[in-house]
Amino acid sequence: MAHGIPPLPRRAIAIYAVMTTIVLYPVLSVQVPALCDYLNHLARMHILADIDHSDALSNLYRVHWQAIPYLAMDASFVVLDRFATIYDAGRIFVAICVILPVISVAALHYAVHRRLSLVPVTAFLFCYNYLLSWGFLNYLPALCLAVLLSAGWIYSAGWSRWPRAALFCLLATILYLSHLVAFGAYGMMVSAYELARAWRIGFRPPRKIATGWLAAGLQVVPAIFLFLSVNIEKPFFGPVLTSYGDWSAKAIALLSPVLFSGHGADLWAAGFALWVLIGGLATGRLRLAAAVWPSALAAGVVAICAPQWLLGTFGMDVRLPLLIVMLLIGAISTTERMERTLGYALFGAFLVLTAVKSADAALGLRILDRQIAEVRGVVAAMPRGMRLLLVSTATGPYDLMP
């Protein structure tokens, strides 16, 4: 055998590189990726970057850092702003959000199966999802970080208990500061993993099980102290609405891992992925690792119970379905019954569907980018102090706000 990269890693690297290029093209081909909440995030990043150099901004805003969740994007921009313009930094951050689900799934799959595989390539089909479409750019990378930490917790199961607990206390605290819901999802994954692990060995010996659970539970202690140490005078603004949502909202939540533009490509992707999963498990060509599927089951139960609105926060029911998909892909392995020809055919289908979804996303983002450029041109020509009112008359499946 020739020296250099072994055949499987070399082929895998080439495949991942091609797929990464396909999914990143839509974001990198526009100046402003017009995701729903992205412009609001970009405005906040502009304030953080320029407030020290602008009298107008410093007269209106005050930067007050606290040890609270939802800092993932803000902290990232502090770094990105040092070597990129606000628009380039935004595109880099969005590009990271696009590719992070694949990285997280690949890490989880390796932690569970301890071998390189092309199974995580299927995660590329879910890079453009409902969370990205709505611009949940604080939550999405934090959710992927939660999966990465879960992979690390599984991989390090054989380490010394208390050094492992100390390390993951630090990592879990970083996750808590990134996003509270993602931190809760991580706690759910670790709890399901530890409970299923104890179940498989009959909860014996009890002392060892108890100390293991204690070590796992210590991860939440720093977050509890941070939570209690911060005083927020007005945690809620406006009406504090809690609503479960109707059947259409639940249908969107179910499709949220692949729902981006709302076009046919999203539905084809959902149907194909579901067919492969059910068919593969039913025929014995695929199997789910016992270390992960309990976490996916727990996430499914919570997702079903999650309301659409919770204490004024929209989209709580779409927060976990993508996690379920990521966990299932991480748990999947092929068996000897998976013929090579069938494997290549399935991979080709995933590749085509991913390319179609990316092309559809690129088309939509370019249209919106041109509209934003037109508005910016109008604003630039307006006299100082004049205001511009933008009105949208669009109606469709994404108009869920009451």
C-alpha cells in the first residue's frame, strides 16, 4: 500500500469536502444571508462592534455583559470582528451554523462506534433546516455544541470519574452561557445515556451507579450558581404567551429538520430520509446503537409535549426535532446485510437531494439579497433623519406569528 492517507479516510475527506462546498455555496454567494432573525442579530453585532467609535450609538445603547445564556453569537463576533467586516463576519458565522450539524453528528458517530464511517454524510441533507431559516443563530450552534459535548461524554466513559467530571463542568458551563435550551438538551442527553447504561447492567453495583450519576449531575452545579448570581430586572418584555399550537404548527415542527424554503425539495428530503430509516431498520440493514437511541427517544417525548409558544418565546416545538435527527444519524450503523451497490445508490440519492436543496436555498437567498441591496441603496440616498417604513404582504406557511 502506498504511503500517505489510507484509502477510506482519503475517500471520506474528498466526499466531505465536496458536500461541504455544496452546502456552503448558498451562504457564501450572497452578501447578506437574509434569514428571518439574522438582520436583527446583525444589527446587534454592529452595535457591539462600533459603539465605542460612534456617538450616535453610545447615546442610545449601553453594553452590559453578564454571565447569562444566549451569548453564543455575541462572543463569536467579538473574535470574528477582529479580522473581518461586519458582513463577512456574519457570513462566516452563518456558514459555521450550516456545517456544524455535520461536524456534531460525525463526532457523535465516532464516539459511539469508534470507527470512521460515511454514515454521517447523510447529515448534510439537514444543513438547511427550519432553525436556520428563522435565524435562530444563538440556539443552532449551541445545540450542535450540546451534541459535541454528549459525544465527548460518551467517548470519555472509561476515564477517571472525577477529573472527567471537572472537565465537563467547565464545558457544560460554556454551553450554559451559549443557550439555556441547548444546555437543557445536553442535560437530557446525558441523563438518558446514564439511565440506559445503568439499565443495561441491571443497576449493579448500586454504589458505582450512584457515584456515576453524581459525577454526571455535577455538570449543572456551576450553571446553577451563575443563574442565582445574576439579577435581571425585567426578564420578560410584552405579553408572556404560552400556547401549544394547532396541528399545522406541529406538522411544521415535525418537518423542521429539513424545512427551509418550504418547496418540494424539503418534502422529498423528509420522505426519503424517513423511508431509508424505517426500511433499513425493518430489513436489518441498519441498526441503532444502544448508547444513543434512548436520548433520541427522550428528545422525541419532550418535543411532542413542547408548546409552540412558551412564556413569550416562539418556536419551542421546533427546537428538538433537529436534535432527534442528529442523534439518530449518530446512532446508525450499517450491517453486513447492506450491500455495497445499495449503499452507493443511497449515498447518491442523498447527494442529489442535498444539491437540490442547496440550489433552492441559493436561489431564495440571492433574491432576498438583491432586495436588501435595493433597500440599502434607498436608505443611503435618503436625507439624514428621514425614516423608511417597509411593509410585507407575504402570506404562507411561515406566517406563524399571532
